[in-house]
Amino acid sequence: MKKIFGFVAVAFAALSLSSCDLEKLPYTAIEQDVAFQSVQDLSNYRVGFYSPLKSLTVGGRIYIEDIRADMFHALADFGNYVGLPYAWIMESTDQDAESFWFGDYGVIANLNYALDAFPKFLEDYKEDLEEADVKLVNQYIAEAHMTRAIVYLDLVTKFSEAYDPATAKDKLGVMITEHYAPTSDNTKYPGRSSLFDTYKFIMDDIIAAEAGITAEGAPNSVYYTVDAVKALKARVALYMQDYQTASTLAHELINSGKYPLATGKDYVDMWVNDASTENIMLVTMSLQDRGSATGTYFIYDNDKGDGTTPDPQYMPTQALLDLYVDGDIRFEAFFAERHVTTETFGEDDLWLFYKYPGNPTLRSGAQWNYVNMGKPFRIAEQYLIAAEADARLGGEAVANGAAVLNDLREARIENYTDESYTTDQQLIGAVKDERARELVGEGFRMQDLKRWKQNVTRGASQSPSTNMMKTGAKYGEMTDKDITGPGALWPIPKTEIDANPQIKGQQNPGY
């Protein structure tokens, strides 16, 4: 990885647009004309288009968002792990906010460098390249656009309001940086674009990805395929309330038949060993090159190390557990009843969240590390996109949405009998519950609540474990949190505000 990113040194200081002298080429970087002299050089750099997925699809970027939402309570002895986001009292100096912001813009800078340099390479070497080489380089360019779209979507869903076509041009999105152009002149730093322009930029990147990614889709693809691009486009279209596009694309993926829904033990196995027929894409990892842990705070076992003596920081709410009916295989896949003992607050049998126990191939020895491979696009999400989009379209589309929702539930629930949804509101309500059941712990919940303008209400603790739940006015576990109020959005980091005069008046409310 060091070799690949050595082509162009992109320090976090550059990504935060700080005032250090960035006009000089860092001594660790190589001039572009020297760096890229062959298609193999481009291929080496292209690895950096996929490596960021090891952090974007696992770890803190997804579990922190769900901890901020309404599905988990902190235990009384949780040690304040993820405590500020959980309590919605982040500051502009919050380390998680800085990590999300600067980390994403770090990836964007490397992608921008490639998106400037790769077309230049094609122009400079056009007389020497075979047609197959040109096609390959254009594929790399499309892959860079795809990753940039994913990263910008991560930024805008964390730092901006949900998209509403009626107000998007008046709301703040994030900073758009399309080219690699480091400078110490802070008058040239960009401010935040409108929400409309941010989403347009994301969709333009997806369209550019469509033009060059031609690989046919298959389960567990480790590179971008036409189906992965389509899945991302359907997700973004749903977020933009372009329900017709979202419905069309999601139904196309479902009807392709290439990604059968996992059932029974195969579904349970997917959350341990990761590969599955329903993974449109899988972020492959190895023992030597793995991503961040996702399940640690829900299980953490420092005694036996095998998950049987957990010391978790967070437990599912009773409201989440109550969403599942008897025979729902997801309950077996996601939850396990364990005896939890604390030094001060007693002990109890609790249902804990075991969706990410860790893939055995990604750990050495018997000690669990709670690392699973990222699953950026699953066909189950497309069923939910199709059902919600059809419900929003109303009319005859409601029957189509009801059909796919019943198909998903049939795959998950033993002896399931189709339910009838005769109105769009009935179907929308059912989809909301189904997204909670299916996507819990995958990082969608806060964005869903923002889209639906639904406040965060964590509700009751698991009975009889009230004494083991963190309580207090500061944390307000059982009170409503206004989804349109301060704390719903992450703060723009103070270091960014201090360095960039264009963004000084563009901080999110409440910070």
C-alpha cells in the first residue's frame, strides 16, 4: 500500500485545506510524468480505488451511525466508548468527525489525482497503446469515478441533511473537489456546495462509471461490475426521491436472477463467513490485509475470547428485538442470548448483537477480532429499495412493491404467508420496519430516519435489565432526539473551519 500511495503524497493537512505550503511537491512524491509510464503503473495505483472500501464498508463508519440512532442502548459500564455520538453531544473537535471528514477527503484527493493523470496518460501515449490497453485504462477511470461517488455519498449522508428536491438548492452539501490542485492560497479553497450540486456530482460520477465498467455481475464480485454500479445508482436515486429510477434499477437487479436471496442456514453463514449468493459485491480481505472490526462494541470478550463471555458496550433495544417474529432467520443470525456480568451494576441474561462475530479466516488463533468483510451491495437492499420506491410512486406500483417485499420476507421467515398491502401508506410502514430488521448494523439507520423525518426514540431497555442500562439526562436514552435538530448531523471539523475562509459561515447548526 505504501508503494501505491507513494506515487503521490496526500497528507491529511492537504485534505483539510490547511495553510501549509502545498505548492511544492513533497519529497516523498513523484512527478506525474515519472510516476505513470506504463499501463502497469496505472494498474498499481488502481489498487487504491478499492482499498478504501475496507474502511467505508466496515468498522466505525457504519456502527457509529447505528449507535447514534434508535436501535441500541449503552450498558451502564460502557466506558464512554462512542459516548459522545451516542449522546449527540459531539464537538467540532470530535475525533470521529475529523476521521470521517479528512479520511474521506484523503481518498478523494488520491482519486482526483488519478482522474487528472489517467486521461493525460492516454493522451501522451496514444500512439503506443493497443486498443485493449485503452479500454483497460478507461475502465480504471470509471472505477475511480465509482469510488469517488461512494466516498462523497458517505460524506453527504453524515454531514448534510437528507435530500428534498424542493429545498436541495437551498441546503448545504459538502465541498466538491474535482481536480487534484493543492495550494497554499486559502482564497482558492472551496466552500460547501448546495445539496443539489453535491448529489448531482455523485450522480455524474455514477454515470461516468457506467460508461467504463463493463464487467458482468456475479455474486461476491471483488471488483466493480455493471450490477454494482446499478445498485449504487438505485440507492442514490432513492435518497434523491427519484423513485421511478430507483424502482426501475432495483427491479432489474432482482429480476436478473443472478443474486438469489439466501435462506435458512445459508443466511446465518453469510454473517460469519461472508460469501453469499446475495452479495452483489464483497470487499475481500485476508489475514494480512483486513479492514476494521465492526462487532467489537456489541460483543467484546476479553475472557475466553470466543464470544461466550461477552463484555459489551451496547445492547439491542427491546423495540428492535420485538420487530422479529417467530421463525425469522434474521433473529438467529443477528442475536445471541448471553449472561453478562458487570462489576458494579449486577448481571443479567441479555440478547446481544452478534451480526459481526468475525470471519474465522481473518483471525489467528481462537481469539475473536469481530472483523467481517464489507458487503457494500446486497440484493436484499434492492428488494427494499424497490418496495419503498413503488410505495412512493403509488397507484399500480404498490402491488409490485408489495410483491417484492413479500418475496424478501418469504426468504427470511419460516412458513411465511404473504401479507396484503392495499395502500401506499401501508406498504411504506411495512418497508420501514423491514429495513430496520434487515439492515440493522449496516450503517443505514440514521440516513433512513433523516429521510423519513422520524425522530430518534430508543425506547425501553430489555426487561428486566434496566439496571444495566446507562441512564442520565446527558445521555437521554429513553427520550426523543429531534432528527432535524443539532446532533443529527456531524460537525464540520474545527481545523477545516479555521483553515478555510470559504467555509467559516457554513458550520452545521449547533456547533
